[in-house]
Amino acid sequence: MFEAVFGWALLLFAPLVFAYAGSSDLFSMRISNKVALVLLCAFPLFAWGVDMGVDDTLPHLWTALIVLGGCFILWQVNAIGGGDAKFAAVAALWLGPHMTIAFLALASIYGAILAIFFLVVRSRPLPGAFTSIEWISRLYTNSRIPYGIALAASGMHLYSGSDWMRQGIEMLT
């Protein structure tokens, strides 16, 4: 019974948190610290559940710290938001060193597509029917781009091919 429940948790937990982070950034233009904290605190539990040893865990931690350091620099120069920086770091913790470069590259591609989309949309007048919808109006008038959407999409994309997903499937079969 535990193995089945844990298998489903492996399949669903991180992707659902990633989806929540992306949708949160879309609707509120921020990613709460609680999202990063949930992923951070859950990592040891999931690592223990799949028998991830210290030798396998440490590279995940180092990767997350390196990404956090790089994102801190980007935050200092106002290139990304603080929520994006923390979310990227905990996503790197989960994805590990072997997927983090792909995660960042894919997030950059998704982010570029998102930026082009917002440039095109913001270059035209907002239709009157949408002006009364607060979150759409905020997205339209704000000069920032909710890159948490790109980070979340990249994380979900790569998580589907991760060891976490593979082990969750194995537990369910």
C-alpha cells in the first residue's frame, strides 16, 4: 500500500507544485516563498523514499546552491524576480546536476517565447471586455514578464523523463 501511494506521490507531487508556481506567477506576478519551501522540505522525504544515498544527494544540493547563487546575481541586477530565483534553485535541487543545464536552457527558450508573446500582446490595445479582469489587466500593464511560467513548464517537461518519474512508475507496476 505504501509503495503505491508513494509511487503516485513521485508521479504527481513535483509536477503539481511546478504547475502551481507557474499559475501563481501568471495570476499574481509572484511566486510565494511557500512554494519553494514546500519543494525544499519535501526533497529529503522523497530522497529517503527512493533510497537516495548521501553520494547521490550531495550533487543535487550543490547544483541547487550554484543555481541559487547565479539567480541571486540575476536578482541583484533586476533581471529576475526573487520568487523566480528561489523556485529555479529548488527545481534544480529536484532535477539534479544531470538535468539542470537542460532545465535552464529550456526555461530560456520558453521564456523567450513568453517574452515575444507579451511584446506582441502589449503592443495592441487591451480589448474592453478584459479591462475589468484584474489579473489580465495587471499582466497587460506591467512591464515585467512572469518567467515563473517558463520555469514551471521547463520543470514539468524535464521531470517527465527524470529518475523520480521512472521510480514512481516502477512502484506502480
